[in-house]
Amino acid sequence: MSTLRIQYVKKDRLKFLSHLEMVRFMERTFRRMELPLKFSQGFNPHPKISFAAPLSVGVSSEAEIVEVELTESIDVDAFLEKHKETVPSALEFVRAKEVVPKGKLMACVESSEYLVEVRFEELAKAPEQRNEKEAFKAFLNKEEIIIQKKNKKGKMREINIRPWVYDAMNVLSESDRSIYRLTVATGSNGNLKPELLVELFMKELELDAAVDSYRIHRLELYTRVEGKRIPLYDM
Amino acid sequence: MKKLDDILYRVEKPSRYIGGEINSAQKEITEGLFRFGFAFPDVYEVGMSHLGMHILYGVLNDREDVYCERIFAPWTDLEAEMRKENVPLFTVETKSPVKDLDVVGFTLQYELSYTNIINMLDLGGVPLRTSERAEADPFIIAGGPCAYNPEPLAIMIDAFVLGEGEEVTLEVIDCIKNLKAQGQSRKAILRALADIQGVYVPSLYEVTYKEDGTIKSFQPIEEGVPAVVRKRIIKDLDSVFYPESVIVPYMDTVHDRAMVEIFRGCTAGCRFCQAGMIYRPVREKSVDVIQEAAQKLISSTGFEELSLASLSTMDYSKIDELIRGLIAEHEENKIGVSLPSLRLNSFSVSVIEQIQKVRKTGLTFAPEAGTQRMRDVINKGVTEDDLMSTMDRIFSLGWSKVKLYFMIGLPTEKQEDLEGIGALGNQVAKMYYDMPREMRGGRLTVTLSASCFVPKPFTPFQWMAQDKLETFEEKQKVVRAAITDRSVKFNYHDAHTSFLEGVVARGDRRIGEALIRTWEKGSKFDGWQEYFVFENWMNAFSELEIDPYFYASRERSYDEVLPWDFIDIGVTKAFLMRENDKAKRGEVTPDCRNGCTGCGVNIDLFKGGC
């Protein structure tokens, strides 16, 4: 019995895979690599594979975590070497280690760090006029940042997302694009899609009409251990 | 293609288009590389389930000097973006415009996909008609089961390939490659292609018609062009190429599993079935070859399910040995074995029991007709006792959901045959409720599914009139009314699509312009209920003064020249006539494994074989 934790990237065209497609991809990858998979009991046995936090279609990442249960230990270095033969580089396994699981992987996720790129169609204001860095700081200094969200019954509800924003700043402001770096809540104790915050801010700047699209990239997944935020892989 | 990346953010299921799947072919595009596009006229998830594509993809990419890439119909959302942004139809592998290819080969699986072929040519910037194409345009070829009546697409397809494609596709490629290198014209190359057995070049043939609209003559316009085109078959299936690895799609496809072919052809001789005639003779692969192929596929793909592909898997002569072997080998890795089609007999149940040890698969059976008389007419060698004893065993094994397939609109069909479909459903349900409660599985569902019969070329029913729309709809009501048990559900096919299938399946060359006109009215994805517009087709017919009922609803006489008569499938027309006559008398013809029934396939095509 052993659990293997893998950190992998998801980039280029493969960022368009849905979470379900990733699940299937991982199972088949592990089967091709002939890992000693542990299967669930019952009529329809499947391997025990858990993902940390599903990514939306189109979001790239360099810090995805998956864990797979095995019936015996394996040589991790050989595994990492071998995977290159059968996994496209856009889904490369960055590192892996055997771990003692600390409960459900998904439940350990506390936050994620993202880059959000805003692409502008045509600009109403030049970067120096936008003064995004300062304006964004001021925006974050508000006690409440309210979004409208439909609940399960379809009723609109107001939610304050400010407590879910742990760290955020503008890191680039050019004529055709801006980039924000944000650490926001992820998981069952609060979950914020990073582009939501940026969208609200664009509205505040009255730039929302000029936005062409958003590109989102996940830099890290975090957990909290003894009050400290550490990368999920390290737990 | 940077633009495509941005577009993919705006469409549904972008993983249809990204490519780069495990085991997909990556080749460097160099000057001398022959570029072939395998085109499936439907979306990715449908096309990727097609075994023939995986085989030919392997055969072609095995050649260093050939690069076979895949082309699918983009879904309507992507198509709209492509048209807006001027992105031409592209290959999955390298996103190359189809105009850059040497050959685009369409597979013809279904008549109602023809509007998609036209749409794909248009999206690729390829002129729709053979006569409009220039020297630089790719050769547009087509094969697959619907190519056995190539005439409806004759004005659009440069060359058809009839029969099994492993050898002939390479011959076609070599011919085009060599003559192109010599600087030969498109016309000269097409003429040379016509000399390859199995290749039909429609522009080299002329059709004349009688006053009543039937064909007067069909002949080559040039000396030396063969008057009869004979299909191609692979003689030895054990030695023919079979891919050791197949593409593993990222997205969920219709058949998302490893498929291993176990034999070709079918000996049952069901009279409605085109596949049963055009794929003759039966040729099996040996158990060892199948097991090795399965092993290689599983280890190269990581698929968790293995499917045995053939027209009638239970008829494989060593099915028991094969299944036991496969299960023994793959049980440890929890790989399920599934069977796509099952014949009703007690033997199939013992095989099902084997499979159940690993994974429970859904159960479907095809009695095809509701009474014994009707089943005798269509030569479906299944009795009511077979059905009942099979159901009995299935239920006692704990199954409680079965699906039964039927056809309505069969020749000589009477009210009681239709009522018989409902009655069978009632009886199956009664059998279940007669079992002691503690023996029953879950909640019972018996699904009766009825399709509208479409007479097909090269079957004993190729001369008959198809039922009209109103008749089909009345018959559907008769079946429904005969169902009395609440556990019995009834599904039926829309008769409109079956009617148009009937028109195109037995259509002639004059249908081609109507297909183009239908597409001009916006038709595509006609196989998808939400896009199917019946009126587009009917308006196109009436504008071009084509009578669709002439093709679908007219009984032909034996001496009429049929549009596909120039094709030799090995099975003789005399045999088909004999079978048609026997059908009318309700006489059965036994499975030809138990003695030759004289279809003719072993005379010239497969000498001394079977």
C-alpha cells in the first residue's frame, strides 16, 4: 500500500481539457505505465485517483496535484523518467513522491495563486491614465466587495468576496493588456474564481466594455498547516 | 494557428479540436510527403468511434512517405467562428488547411451525412463538383458501406473505393504520387485510378435514362475503362495490418474503448441487411492473433474496456475460448470485455455470464420482427422460444433492463406482425413478474425500439417499395397500442429521416444536385434531430423537379437497370432475386456455415473460399 502524489502542469492546447477528461486521461496514463493500481470494491471497480482542485476549461496551470493509490511502492525516479514517453509535454509531471495521505486531498486545499491576464480590445485610456496599481490597492481596501450570484434555487444573492481574497496586485499594465497576481480561496471553505475579482475591478475602472477576454493561469495550490500557508505538494 | 487558440475559448467542447492525443501520428511535413486527410462527415466524438478509421490511419501512417491526418465536421458553433474569421477547414493533427493535402478521403457511413460532406468541402475551399476542380485541388475520394451506391455523390467525388481499404488505399496513393511526380494532369491521374480494382471514377461513365425515368444505359465513355467495378477484399485477416496502438481521445467518444476486430462478413443471411451481403465472405482471425492484438492495444492505450468488433460476435467459431482467454488475461487489471451485438440464444447467455464476472454491461437484443412469419420473411433465424428462454436466463441472473430492437415497414408486413412487437414486450414483462419476488433484480424496464425499414442496395429487398411516411406513422401507433404492460417502453425513429435515407440509398446520379441544393438551404448535421430540416430536402427536390417517391416508394422490376448494378460485390444478383422470391413465400435460408447457399461470393471473388 502506497500513495503517490504527483505535481503536473496543464498548458498549451491541453488547457482546454475538462476536469472529467483529465480524470480519464490520468487513469489511462497510469494504466499505460502499468502502475500497480489499487481498485475500489464493487461491481464497477475503478482505480483510486484523487484530484486537488478542478480547473475550469481553458485555465492553464503549473501546480496541479493528483494522488493515486497503489498496492505497493514504486521507484519514483523511474516513474518520472518513464512518464515522458507517454504523457504529452503539455501535461508534464513535474515531480512526484510517495506520501502518507492526510485525509481527503480535496479537503486540504485552502487557496490558489493565479495570474489573470486581461486582454483589451481597444482602449479608452492609456496605461498611465488607468493607474491600475494604485487603483487596485484602493479597490482592495474596501471592506466589502459584493458580487451577485444565483443560488441553487435560482434566486440572486449578494456575496461579499473580499474575505476570500488573500493577496492581490497588479503586476503589469500595458496598452493592450494587464496582468494581475492573486491568491484567493479555493475549496469547500470558500471558493473564488480569480477572474471574478478582476472583472469587478474592470467595471469599477469603467473598462469592462474594452475587455476582449481573460486568460487565467494557476501558479500554486496551497494548504494551511499550523496557521501557515504552504504549497499543497509539500504537506 | 494563433487565431484558433482564441476561437477555442468561445466554443463548446474544445477538446474536439485540439489534437495531440496519445498515439496520434506526428510527422514533419517535408516536400516529398504524401498528405492524406481521412475525413469523417460528423463531429469528432462520432468519427473517433469508427474502427475503420483507426485501421486505415495505422496502415497509412505506417508508411514513412505518407502522413494521414484526421478531419471532422466542426460543430456549428466552431463553424460560425471559422466562417467569421476566415479559418478554412483544417486537420486535427497539424491544423493544416485541407487544400494543402493531396487526397481527402471521406468515409460514407450514413446517407444523411452527405450534406456534411458538402459543407466540409465548402469550408475547405474545395469546389463542390468534380468538374469544377482545378489541378491544385486535392483529390476527393470516398469509401465505406454507402459507397456501394456511389451515384448520389457521383458529381462530387472524384473516385470511390469499394470494399476493404487496407491494400487499395495504398495503391491509390501510389498511383497519384507517381503520376503527380511525373507532372501528369488531374484527368490523366483519374483515368489511371480507374484501372485499379475496386476504384470507380464516375466522370468516366455515362448514364442515359428512359422516358419513365429509369436507367436506359450505364457505360464507360472511354475504351478500356472497366464496365464492372469489383469490390476489394482482404483474403487473409491474420496477416493483414492491424494497429498495435490507436488514438486515445481526450473527450468522451461514442465507443470509448479498445476495439479488436475478430472477423469480417456474416453468414446469417438476414435479407434486410446490407452489411451481411457486402462484407461477404466470412473471414475469421485466429484466437491467438486476436489475443495478441488485444494485449498490445490495451498496453499502448490504457483503455479500461475491450470490445470485440464484428457483425455478429456470437457467431465467431471459437467465441467461448476467446472470451475465457481474454477475461483470464485482463481480469486482474479490471479490464471489462464488451460485446456490441448479441444474437438470441442460450449460448450467448453463457458468454454473458462470463463477462459478468468482470463488469456488467447493458443488454440489447435484436429480434427485428414481432411474429415468426415476419422473422421468416426477413430470414432472421430467431424463434420466440429463443427469445423467451434467453430472457428467462438473463432475468434469473439478476438483469432487469433489456432493450429489444425491431423494424417496421418490412415486406409483407401485416397488422398482426406489428401487434406482435408489442405482444413480445408484454410477454417478456410477464415472464419477469412470474418469477418469485426474491429472484428478481431491480425495477424492470423493457425497451422496445422500432426503426423504419430502409431497403438498401445489394440486399434481397433492393427492389421493394419503402412504406410512405403516413404508413410508418400509422404503424408506430399500432405497435404502441398493443403494449399493455407499464414496464414496457416504446421508442421509435422519426419516419422523415428514414424516408430520406430511402431516397438517397437507392438514388441515382440526379440526386447529387438535390443534395447540393439542400445544403444551400442551410442543411447540415441531418443525422442530428435538432438540425434536421425536412422541408429543405423536399423544397430542393421540387425545385429541381425530382420526385423523391420515385426512389423511395416505387417497386422495381427485376429487369430494371439499378444505379449500382455495375458494381460486383461477389454476391450475385440471381442470388438476391432468389432470396427475394423466398422471402415472399416466407421460406427461410439456413446460415451458410451449415452448407453453401450459393450466393456466388466463392466463385470469382474468393475462389474456392468460405
